Amino acid sequence: MRSFLKTFFACLLAFGCLFFFIFVFLIGGLLSSGDKTVKTESNSILNLTLKGEITDRAYSNPFRNISPMAALSGSISDASTIGLFELKDVLQYAKKDDHIKGIYLNLDEIDARPATMFELRKAIEDFKTSKKLVYAYSNATPEINLLVNTVADKFYINPVGGCDFDGFAMQMDYLKGLMDKLGIDFKVFYVGEFKSATESYRRADMSPEDRLQRTELLNDISGDYLNQVAQSTKVGVDSLKAMQNNLSVMDAASAVQYKLANALRYEDEVKDELKERLGYKKSDDLNMISYNDYKSIVKDKTTKSNDNKIAVLFAEGEINDSKSDDGVVGGEAYVKTIQKLTADKSIKGVVLRVNSPGGSAFASEQIHHALMQLKAKKPLVVSMGDYAASGGYYIAAPADKIFAQANTITGSIGIFGLIPNIRKALNEKVGITFDEVKTAEHANFFNMINDWDELETSTVQKHLEKGYATFLDRVAKGRKMDTAAVNKVARGRVWTGQDALTIGLVDEIGGLDEAIIAVKKLAKITAAEQVNYPKSKSVMESIMSDLLGEKENEQTKLLKSITPQLLFFKQLERFQSLGVYQYRLPFDMQVR
């Protein structure tokens, strides 16, 4: 007993010390940041050296990227994400700020999908109408970054730097071979021949249908990309394609040689040139203000209040049946937020910003129902981001008007289900066996340790087909289309925004700004305060929710997948959060 008490109090003391140091660290950090006064000096350059993922909204949870796996690989990062619309607000403000004479871009360490990069390019182009300087610099330029870098007045690369220019590709991992070795058999159900999300578990390669849709998506994205780069560099599209096919540009020198960059420079030389352009003396330091510092100034000076409000409701990340979190749309919490907006009389209209690959069929339907109730009382307009597919399109369908970017990935109107049978794996790999008694023939239906008979399999498929019919009905009513016409462009197929416009799945090509203008017009108001939902968590709220266990321990989740034999647990947990039946994008949208 004495040994137990000794151990207990030692652990209690350790936890107390841990919480004390965390508390002191956080409070000290918050107080020190609160004392800092930021101001813009005259003749300044806005330093947009950006690092991290660009998401619709900025997420500040310092535990978001911390995990045992990250620790093992040495890749722990507590960096916040960069909010796309905050970044655009900063550029808009800097455009009119007399203290800011230009911007300095370094995008080497950002992570963003194509539609986001196209929108960032457009924002830089808009900034350039002020006739202020735009200089871009890079040590190593990923191909997608050229979309933004080449729009600068000057784009310089480090003399020993890199530049990738070899075209875009999409690659899918096929897990069937691994699952066969582990003894895991997936029962796969789907409706729509293009609904390729299940192919990883039932094939070893790409189906003809998936190859077709991926090829057309990449061709659309690549076509727009090459046209934009050609416009900036004055190098013809055919020449750019030849450069990709011949691997002509693989380093900084060749990027300059083929006119994708202006010259080779070291970073200090670029800053010296900026000083010269702005009339500085050689001995002077260049006034540069960081993005984060300038963002705080913009936030303080652009706070407005208006009796009329337009709500921007962000639906970013997978849709699941659990709680909402940074980059996750939790069905139950999200419905409550929609109901709150519906009841708030000061909110005259809502823009639903969808940047989601979909997810749980059940949660998607609950959100759809809540949005229908909202639409009955006030205008609802949708703005699509990088993707608004499957469940993301399901919740967008009721809108009065839908805007998409030309390279938004949308559609994927289809449904699938994945149910693993792990009996063999547990028996042969772990040594666990099973036996049972039952009162009815199918009392053990829908579990993960029994084989399925024909009746059980056909029953699940019928449920899936019913879910698909519901999806078609929701889209047909929302888009005022015939169900047969929707089915023709559905079947799980994904489309770019420009193709979706042609086939009637979206109304206009445009971004969030255009959607806000449209909802004001529908609400018959000219001025309104923009309010964003769900409300962002503060750093302290994010930390406390993790420490107090409001979500499952991510470290525990990842530890389950360290050994190959237990790799499937991570996928199983994800499937459980999404529900058995899923309206989800048929593949993870990664373009390189």
C-alpha cells in the first residue's frame, strides 16, 4: 500500500508540474504578445515569406501537428495554418496603405492546392493595380508556385537553387495487396462507376473510369496553369509543354534561361535592389513588416459594425458524425450552428463556403436538412473552394446560387461503403478465435468478424442504392433539374468548376467575394458586416480542449499504426468517424 501511495503522489506531482509549466508558458506568451505594439514605418515592404498550409481559415491549435509519428521522423511542427481570406484582406489593405510600397514574396514552404494558388495569384494581380512593387524570391520553386511567382514584377532564384517544371501528376495508393497479406477482407459497396474511393481496397491499379476522370481533371488544371504562366512570362503554351516533356527546367539557371525567372540572385542582393528602387541609402536597413505583424494591424483597423450582417459559414474538411474541430465538419455541432444562424434576425443572408471532400452520408443529410430550413427564411449562396465534392456537393445543392473556382473539384455524386472482415487477421496473426450463439439467422449481421451471405450483401447494396437515389433527389430539387439529367452527370464522377458550369452543377465561376455580393443582392441590402462561423477557437481554447480530453488522443491513434500488422486500425478509426455509408470524394486530391 505504501508503495502504491508513493507512486500515486509522484505521478500527481509530475502532472502538477507539467500543468504548471504549460500554464506559465502560455500566460507568459500571451502577456508578452499583448504588450507588443506593432506599427508600419513609412517606405516599407510587406514581407510575405509564408510557411505552412493555406486553408480557408487560419487554425492556431499548437497540438494540431504534434504526434509520436512526427516525433519519430523529426517533423514536429506547431505552426498555424495560413488563412486564405485573411491573406487576401491583408493584400487589399496593403494596396491602399501609403506606408506600404510593395510586397516581397517567398512561397517556398507553403502547401496549397491548385484552386487556392489560382486565387492567390488573382489577389497578387489585383495588388499590382496599385502600381506598387511586387518582388518574388525562391531558393527552390515547386511547379505550382510558379503560378504566383511569375506574376511578380521581378522573380529571382538563388544561384544554386532549384526549380521543378515537369508537369502535374496524381497518384493513388492501392492497399489490396497489403490487406490480403494481413488477412483483411473488405466488403466493398458503391454506386457509380466513377466512385473510385473503394478501388484501393478492391483493385491493384486504376480503373478505366478513374483514369478518365483523373486525366480530364489534370488536363483542365494544367491547361489553365500553362495559360496563366504563358501570360506572365510571354513564353508560348506549346513551348512550356515542350519544356516539361524534355525536363528542360530542373534548376535555377535553366529557369532563367527559359524565361520562367528574371535572374539569379542571393536574397541580400534582392533586398539591396528593393532599397535602391525605394530610394534608400546603401547603409540604411530596409523597412520590412512581417505578414503576422501586418495582419494584426489590419485586423485592428478594419473592424466594422452594421445592423445588417452576412454570415460566412465555413465547411472545411471531412464531414463526420462526431464533434467539429479545426478542419473537420462535425455533423451535430454544425447543425446547431446553422440553426443559430437561422434564428438570428440580424443575419440577412448566409454564404456557405465549402472546401470539403465530403464524408458521412448521415451527417451530410442532417446538414442539408438544416440548410433547407435556413433557406426558407433567408438567402443562401455557396462558394466552393479547392473542392466541394460528394457530401460537400450534397450540402451545397440547396443553395439559391452556387459559385465555384474554375479549378474547384466538385460533383462526385455517388455513395460507397466499406466494411472490413478482420476475423482471419485476428485468428492467424494474433491468435484470437471466435464462437457464437444467436436467436436469428442474421443476428450477427454487420460486424467485422464474420463472412457475409448473399442476402446480407444484397441488403447493404440496396441501402446504398437508396442512398444514391436520395442524393440524386436532393441535387435535382436543389438545381431544378430532372433526376435522369442529374444521374447522367453523377455516377460518382468528379468535375472541375468550369465543366460543372457547363453541365449545370454550378451557376457561376467566382470566389467568396462574388458570393457575398450575390447574397447581398438576394437579401436586397447594400452594406452589411461580415461575420464568420463556426467561431474560431483561440489558442487557449484549442489547448484546453486537447488537455481536457474533448477529442480522442491523437498520439494513441498513431501508435496503433506503427507496425504493419496493425496499420489498418488507423483507417478503421477514420471510417468509423465518417459512418459506414459515405458521400465522399473518390480520391484524396493531391496534385504534384
